[in-house]
Amino acid sequence: MLRSCAARFRTLGALCRPPVGRRLPGSEPRPALRSFSSEEVILKDYSVPNTSWNKDLRLLFDQFMKKCEDGSWKRLPSYKRTPTERIQDFKTRFLDPKLMKEEQMSQAQLFTRSFDDGLGFEYVMFYNDVEKRMVCLFQGGPYLEGPPGFIHGGAIATMIDATVGMCAMMAGGIVMTANLNINYKRPIPLCSVVMINSQLDKVEGRKFFVSCNVQSVDEKTLYSEATSLFIKLNPAKSLT
């Protein structure tokens, strides 16, 4: 008796259920379930204007985008972290897998992109392959303060290292800093915009020598000068 009733209810339920892909009249479609993916965050390009960019940064950005139209310059996209395939390639070629913890790697993000918009490092880089030049337009936010009203020297060094390093990387592939020598000329006012101009000076085997200067938007004030040495990594040798 009970088995017979259960069978009838199952049959009734099947008859009342709409076919796959169809819904009952008057019923609302159910939203498709979607698992969270961090790729949406990873793939957001942070080197484009946002509401925190001041007038000077936007103006310089527009000027360099004009230079990109003939192909002589190109804007480099920038993300919170390195795309997954590049991370895996770096781990495979240069790191001991035993020292890597997937949980830690999944939480890692680029230091210069770890602040909310406008609070830390706001910047965009443009590269000229023929001239081997990299220009970084940088606006330092309030969380980068050192002396009252000025950007911390370490934050300036970070952006110099990032700029000259990217210049060397565009010219020679995966490199790492061997030496960075900075001469600070004047302090940079907090939340102001500067131009970091870098140039590949010479290449000696796996050694890449890059110099740069940090100037005001009108190019009348020299804030810093730097020289650097980068070493191109050898895939046959582990870093650890």
C-alpha cells in the first residue's frame, strides 16, 4: 500500500514538473548559480583612469595615449597580481615547488596595487621599444606619507624600481634587481604627479643597465636620479 502511494506521488511530481529548459507560466526564471572566481579581480586593468586621478595625471595619460596611436609607444596594462599562467611558468622555471604553499600564493597580490583607489600607488607605464624607454606617470596617495606632506622615500624607491625593472624586462625578459642606487634631490609633495623617465643604457650578457630620473609634470623640478643593474634569470638555475 505504502509503496503504491509513493510510486503515485513520484509519477504526479514528474507530470507537474516542467520539461528541462522550460518554466511554468507566471513563474520567474531562477538565476543561474555561479561560483566565485578571483579571475575577475585579477584581470581588472588598474592602469586606466579612475576617480582618484587628478587633472595632471589625466592630462599626461591622454598625451601619451595620443603617442600610442602611431605604434611608437604602448601602454602597459597592470593587474593586482600576475596572471595565473605566468605565475605557474615562474614557479616551474625558478622556484622549488617544495617551498611554495598554494594557499599563500592564492592570497598574493602586487604590492603597488594593494591599496584602494587613490590611497597609495596610482600609476601607468608607457614603453617605447625602439628607444628602449619606459615612462611611468605616478601619483602618490595619502597612505604613502613620509615626512608630513611629502611622499615616503621608500615609496619613491618602489616606483623607481618598478619602472626601471619593467624597462629591463621589456628589453630582455625575466630579470631581477641586482643593484639600485638613488640620489634624492628634492622631496615630492604628497598626492602630486611626477614622471619617472627610464632608459636602457647598455646590455652586457645577462646584465641590463638602466638609468632614470623623476621630474615634475612641467619638467622644471628634478626630484630624484637613479642607476640600476638587473640580471636576466637563467631558467637552468633555481632561485631557491
